[in-house]
Amino acid sequence: MNCWEFKHCGRDKTNDCPAYPKGGTECWRIAGTMCGGKVQGTFAQKLANCMDCDYYKSAKGIAS
């Protein structure tokens, strides 16, 4: 499942997401994705936030 399907953000429909169309299964690796309505930085800058994300946990098989 892609992140935009899991989060229902709708950014796939606007082509306004750097993870769309090929990075939706590992969006945490892609700079400039959105979280909480804010553009996130590089992988290193955003990884701590991503590790708290329900999608990240689901994709990694981590129980929330």
C-alpha cells in the first residue's frame, strides 16, 4: 500500500507529492514529502518524525 492510500491525503490526485507515483511505499526516504500539513526536509532531518508515523510503523511491521 502506498502512503497516500494509507493516509488518504489526496496529494496523488494533484501530482503534488515527491513520493508520487513511485515512492509511496518508502516515503520516509524521499525529501520534501508532507507531514501534518508541512513540507518535511531530507531523510536525515525527518526520520525521527517518520518513526512516529502510523504509515511508517505499518510499512516496517512495527506495532503501534
